[in-house]
Amino acid sequence: MFGLLKSLRFPMLLHITHAKAGSTWVEGIMRALFKKRMVERGYKLPVFERGRVYSIFMAREDFAKHPELATSRRFIVLRDLRDTLISRYFSIRNSHKPDPAGKIAAIRSRLLEMNEEDGLMEIMGDAGMEATARIQRSWMGSGEIVLRYEDLIANDVQLFTELFVEKLGLPVKAADVERAVISQRFDTLYGRKPGEEDVMSHGRKGIAGDWKNHFTRRLAEHFHSRYGELLKGADYERDAKWVLALKD
């Protein structure tokens, strides 16, 4: 009974995000803080319960289908969609675990036969990128707490402390947040400094802005035509000048 009462007093907490936006990292921080309250992340939507902590990929319209989520405490993490594309490409090509249906293996086989530019073009137009764009688009201008992955990795302890203690009012201490954040830093988990690349690792590089090392003018033009409004909506770019700055 005492455990039930504690769960009722603890709010439902949602970390809403999309693939390749540091979801494993943020989930790890929350697991270090909230331990058994954390629900294992999966592809199917769970049954949402008060007193539990979730890390989920969810568009706003799907969120609205669950009335039990209306009173949850929640935050959204987005990432520059250009870096999301790069991360997704390398993950599928090199490090993502195979799925039972064999879809990853089939796509990986095609990517390994392509040069990088053509491979990125392939991934840019796939259903996974469209799903990610749908999530981003749905939460922009929503009035929710929307954070950028790039800001979080640059100032992790301060921003997570402000988020959990001040903005969300969760029953955690600042010192506990700091310990959890430090325990999940890139160098602690992977034994490398951010920016030191291991293309076969789930934590490939751990930095922001890596898209600049991979985008060509052709790739950027296609990307801008598909997703340019999302870069502007999330304040990553004001216009299309970034495209013109790239070499052919």
C-alpha cells in the first residue's frame, strides 16, 4: 500500500523525442534518477500509468489520442534534422541491430553498394526520416517545453537541473541530477572524447554540427526542399543561405 501511495504522488513523466536525437542518452539520465519507475522503451506504445517514467517517439496528434497523458509532466527534445540524417545513415549502414523482418539488413546491403552522397539521399527519402519530420513538425509552436539536443550536450548539468527541478518540479535534488548527468556523458559511456569517431558504435561521434562534414550542395538542395521549414521552425537556420555556402 505504501508503494502504491508513493506512485500516486509521483507524476507521470514523459520524455518525447524522435530517433537519433540523443534518446538513449536522455533515457539513461532518467533511468539513473528514477530507476525502477523507468519503463523500457519499445516500438509499441505502452499503457501509460501514473508514477512511471517514459521515453517515447510520439507526434503531438498521437499524444492527443491518449487522454491519460493530459496531466503528465513532459518535455520534448528535438535535434537538427541534418545531423539526425547523418546519424541515421551511419547507424543503418554500420551499427544498428538487425530486426527480425530483415529490413535493416536489406537497407544496409544497398547502402554499402552506394557512395556516401547517394546513400544519404536514399535515407533522406525513407519512411524513418518522414516519421521523424512528422514528430518535429507536430511539436513546434505547441507551447510545450521543447529543448534542443545541441543545447543539452553543450550545457548538460545546468539545463537538466533547470528542467527536472525548476520547470517540471520533480521530487529530485540538484545534486542527484548532476550525478545522473555526469554518469551518462559520452566519454564515460564510450571511453572516447566527443568528436572521436567510431563508425561501428551506437555512440558514433557525440557532437553537434557533424552534417557539415558530409553534406554536398546537391544533398543540401534536396534536403532544403523537403525539410527546410523545420530548420527554420526550430531556429537552426533563418533562410537557405546555408545551402549556398556548400560546395558542389
